[in-house]
Amino acid sequence: MKKSIKLLAASAIFAVGIGIMAADHIDAPAVQGTTADITDFYAFQGENTSNLVFVANLQGLLSPSATSSAMFDENVMVEFNIDNNGDNVEDLVIQAIPRDGKMYFFGPVAPAAPGVTSTIISDATNIASVDITPYGSSAITATQNGMMVFAGPRDDPFFFDFGKFTEIIGGTASGFDAQGTDTFAGSNVMSVVVEVPKSALGGSGTLNTWVEAKKK
Amino acid sequence: MKKLVRNILGLALLGTFALTSCDNDNGMDPVDNGPDFSGTFATADQMGRPAINTVFVPSDMKDNFNVTPPSQQGGMYATAFAAGLKALSPAYANDGDKNALGLDATTFGSVLATDVLTVSTTAPTTFYDGTNVLTGRNLADDVITVELLLIFGGEDFTENPNLSDDNVDANDKAFSSSFPYLASPW
Amino acid sequence: MNRLSIILLSVLAMACHSKKETITNPADYAVFLEINSENEKLKLAEKELAFWSEKFEKSPNQTPYLIKMAAANNALFEQKGDINNLVSAENQLIRANEMAGSKSASQLRALAKTHITQHKFREALSALQKADSLGEGKLATQMMLFDVNMELGNYDKAEAFLTGQRETETFNYLIRLAKWHDYEGDTQGAIDQLQRALQKADEMKSEPLKLWTYSNLGDYYGHVGNIEKSYEYYLKTLAIDPHYDYALKGIAWIVFSYERNPEEAERIIKVLQKRHEAPDYQLLLAEIAEFRGNEEAKARHINNFLATVSSPSYGDMYNAYLVTLLENEPEKALELAKKEVINRPTPQSYQLLSYASMLNGRGEEALKLADQYVNGKTFEPVSLYQLATVYKKSGRGKEVEELKKELMGAYFEVGPLMEKEIEKL
């Protein structure tokens, strides 16, 4: 390279038009956000066996340092769906949406309409809200209108050798290891937890449930 | 004289501006206005049973599966799920092959395609505890191994042992018996 | 309003003041040059890399950890400009895709994103085509295919994607529509779409998207000659993130190109150089040195630039600059221009090839390339200037005059040195 440099010094190179400021803008930002990714859904009987607990986890594989800056997206509503008559169409929903550091919960309440689009039933009679627990604080919970609610970072309860599974699906491994690796060990998720009386959910013994992340 | 008029006008304008910005501030003050919950929200992601989309849904169907209401999933995906099961697992290779629930690929595929988690309000909740099947999902349930067994384990859970258990059996942190149940973050 | 009419207006505006007015004020940005606060994004990226690397060392079969490490390396490259981070990210993503048998669309997209940063557009295209046929995350894949097709000069495909979209009120769509307007020479249209995208970023309360949009608006307002707005948007960017060096670089350019204050511009760049290793700074300093008549400093900065980007780690990222720098090594310039046309067959790259052909005394070839691939196909001022030089040498006076007229409104964008050359056309 040395040879060319000497020669270059004599020439008016910028007259040729290098256009340092004109050439490239910054590459487009990454397309897919992760704030609406549901990593897991749980539904189980509460400590008080008259209650059911619903858990939705979002934004998986957060390291401790990433957790401290992780936030719920105010454009993403978490909607727990409950079908109590066996047709797999939601009869009741519990909606959770963050606003300025608090998570607001509406329901169980009949949705305005079932399906993929929703509006928030902000005039539901069952309403609760709770401060979103900051990273490093102990869990902040609230009990209102018979509901217990929580929102904030938690250890990811899921355990799975997802890395090995990826290799098996990719055809580069033939089976799991005798001692698996919990891919999600030591990592966190953003959790939304709500506990409600079974009596508020209707039905006659069996419910069909699922969770959605809905974007504005 | 002209100059004076202009000055007065200028002052008047200044005054109006100051007043207007005051008004604006007052108008914006959210004294009793709660947060804004308006707007329409559309499904971006959904989930019933654990890892169904990850494990069963062919890549080119994942996007649509994620936004199809469960009541329509059965009709749209049962066949694809059955085919997926056969392609994925040697335990369904032969006609008549079933899993430990006594379901063949077609039946099991159609059960899975409707991705809802059934929850009992009368029995103990568990994904599978040896007795109760699909009455909910607890934090500690080893759901992946159960699913792998139902896919690869054959009629008696003994087939394809290297595919039917990931050999990760529990979470790395203990759960709490009381609300909010999940362990504190790392 | 298209670029031409904006340029004509700017010419009129410029005629009104021979001495450039001062828009910037060091007091506005002093705080961003003297920041003592730690760069939080840099710190977080370092911690991320350490955390996931440790886990990966213990469990080397976990592709998710590789993806996390690559993301951290990409963030480090963005913050510090160390090319080794970018190369590490690429290697980790290649490895992850091998382990997953290229069956994960999201991993393929992650690889494509890094390849775009590296200007490996053909590799990016190949990864995205695989992701597209797998299907998962189709819309995200298609958005990125648009980006890559624009870089590869596949404008028909890019346009087909845009017109085929039903959901047009999203941030991701609007910034691509803006890019399309810019390509068509409609810079004001690009600004309008970016303003709409900005509303979306505001609604999402997304800091990274706001930063991206503000700084791009800073660039585009500069392109249409609205220097006040350009400065305003760079300052807005810095108000959110004082470590967003790209915006300070934009301010330095205003100080140099518009206000003709090389000392202050140099002062800004030298602060940035301490924070970020981008070789581009050396070129800016060389240009400023040439403007001040300091040949020694200019040679030193170019020397530094060449020494840096000759590292194989930079791959083809700086080929376009190198072609114009290697005026005295015509054969090498031609070789690099040919490579650039293969990597990125856009009108701009063909113009480089035309220019390099001219350097090598192949006037006829240069003219043919210019006519066939460049004239009327791009609005980039730098390409238009080079096109004019090719036409001038070929005695095509009418075209030169037309191009000269267009270029007179782009003085801010091309800088004072090129301005003198344009006047000589």
C-alpha cells in the first residue's frame, strides 16, 4: 500500500468525488421486535384451591443485565382467553396492558367480539392494577376485586434443551444428550401473573384456555 | 408613530403567545384523565399448549398458525400436523402405530392442531402426572419430555429413547408455593 | 417535489447569500462532546457478550447462545466501530446456522443482517432466500429482501414488494417507502415518509427507532438544503442518546461544508475518533486537511485510512471509496470497481466502473457504461459528478451542462472541494 500513498498525497483526490456524507445512510433497523413474543403460558390451581392462576411470559432469554433494562411494550396487550362451553371460542378474557410503570388488568369479562382483533374493555367491573416490579426489587403484588396480580421480571420457569432440539431438527444431531442442557437456565423473562376465583370463569369442570399478545 | 404602533402590536402578540401556551399547558394537564386504553389490538402471537408451534408446525405455516383463532385451527392444520408427526417420528412409521394415549398420528394430529390448554376446575391441574392428563400446566411440569414421549415414545414410551427425553427434568430455581409463584429473576 | 426542483430552489436560495450563515453553535453540542457519562449501550453489550460467552463455553451445542453472542458483537461494532466484533458476529452466525442445518428462518435473518452491514449483499440475499422458503417470519424476511434488492439494483423486485403490501401504516413499511422515494430522486417524499415513520416510533416509545429516524431525517434535510432542520434533527438525536456519534458527524459536516469552518469540524471529528474507530473519520479529516491546504496532514490521514481498511476483516466494505482514492493506481481501481459491480450492481457502482475505465484510458468503454447504466438512473450527486467528468472527457458538452445545473444545488452534500470542481465543469 505504501507506494500508492505517496502518490496520492500529490493528487486532489476529493475532487474526484468520494462523497463521504452522501453515500450511505445507516442500515435499516432490525425488523422484528421481540416485545410481543410469548415464550410460555401456564394455567394451574392456586395455593387457594378455589382459584386458578394464569401466567404469560414474554421476551425470553434475558440475561441479568438485559433484564434490568427490559420493559413491557405499551402497544402490546396480553389477553388470556377462556372458553367455558367447549367450542374453542373465548367467552371470557382477562386483558393486561402496561401504562407508565403500572400493569392494568381487565376481566374476566366477555370480549367485545371474539377473534383476532380486540378492544380493551376498560369499563369492566373487575379491574386491577399493580406497579410493575423493577428488576432487583422483591415482587410487588396487588389484590383487587378478588384478583391477585403481578407483572415484572422473573426467572424463566421453562426448562428444555432447546439447543440440542435445534440440532436434531436441523439434521445435525441424532438424539438428545444423556445429560441435557437447560438452555433457559440462569435467564429471565417478563411475566404477567393473574389469579382469579374459579367461580368467575364459568363452565362445568373443564375450560379451554390460551393466551395472545395483541399489538396496537 | 408607526414605530410605536408596531411595538404595541409586538407586545400584544407576545402576550397572546404567552397566554396561548399557558392554556395549552392547562389543557394537557392529565388531572383526572386516566391512561389511554383506546385503539384496536390485533393478534401478533398466541399460545395454548407448550411449544406446539415450535415442535409441530411446519415452518411455512407458523406465521398463519400464530394468528388463527383456535376454533379454526383444527380444520386448517389437523392434516398437516398428522403428516408432520409421521415425517418427524419413526414411532408413527407403520400403519396402526399409536402413542401411549392410544392415538394414531391422524387422531393425535387433530387433537394437537387446536392449540388450547385444557384446564380442570375440579381436579388437580397437571400436564401429565401419570394419572391425570392435560388438566392444566404447572410451573414444574416437564412438559417437553411429555410431548417428546407422545411423539417419539410409541405405544409404551419405550421407543426412540434418545429422542423421547431431553434429559432436563426440572427448573434451575425453586418455585414458590404462593403468589406470584415464579422464582425471582437472576 | 423532486430532487431537481429542490436543487433549483436551493440554487436560488444560495445565490442570496455569498457568505454562508452560521447555523450551528458549539454551545448546543458541547455537552455531547464532553460527555463523562458511561456509554450504557456499550456497557450492556460488553456484559451481554461476557454472559453468553461463558454459557456457550460450558455448553457449546447451544445455538441460542451463539445468536446472543452475535447480537452483542453487532452492538459492540455499532458502539465502538471495531471491525473484529463484526467479524466475530458473522462467524458466530455462520456457525449457528450450520448447527441448525439452516432450518431456522430467524437465524438466517440474523446472518443476513450482519452480511448487510458488511456489504456482503449477495450472501445476505442467499440467506434471506433460504429464510423466505422456510416461511417463518415471512414479512420480516420480505422487508429485508427489499433492503438487499435495493442494494443489488433489483429495483423491480423491491418495488413489487412495496406495492404488494397491504399493511402500509407500519414503521418498517414507511422507512422503506422513504428509501424508495429517495431512490427515485424525490427526497422531499422521503422526508415526508420518514416523518410518518417517526410518529410510529413515537407511539411505540421505541428509543432505537426514534434515534434511527431522527438521524436519517438529519441526513435527508441536508440533502434538500434545509440545513437548519438538518442540524435540529441531529441535536434531537443527541438529546436522546449523547453517545450517538453519527449525529455529531453530521454536525461536523454542516460546520465544514456549509459554514466552511474546518477548524471546528476537525475538533469535533477528533473527539469522535477517540470514541469510535470508524475509518470514515480519517477520510473526513483528509478532506478537511486538503481544504486547508495541509498536504502533509492529508497524506497522513489517507495513509491511516488505507492501512486500516486494507485489513481483510473489512472485506469489500470500503471498495467504493477505494476506487476514487486509487487515482494513481488505475489498474487496481478498475479491479475494485469491477468487484463492486459484482457485489452491488447499482447505477452508482457502474459509475465507479465507468470512472475507473476512463482512468485506464478506456474512454469508449467508460462512455458506454455511463450511457447504459448510469445516465438517468441515479440522483446521487457524487455519481452525477463522476458521470459529468466522463462526459466532459468525451466531449459531450450538452450532458455536462445539464448535470452541472443539477449538481449546483448539491454543494452542501458533496462538500467544498467538489464544489470547486463542479464549477470547473
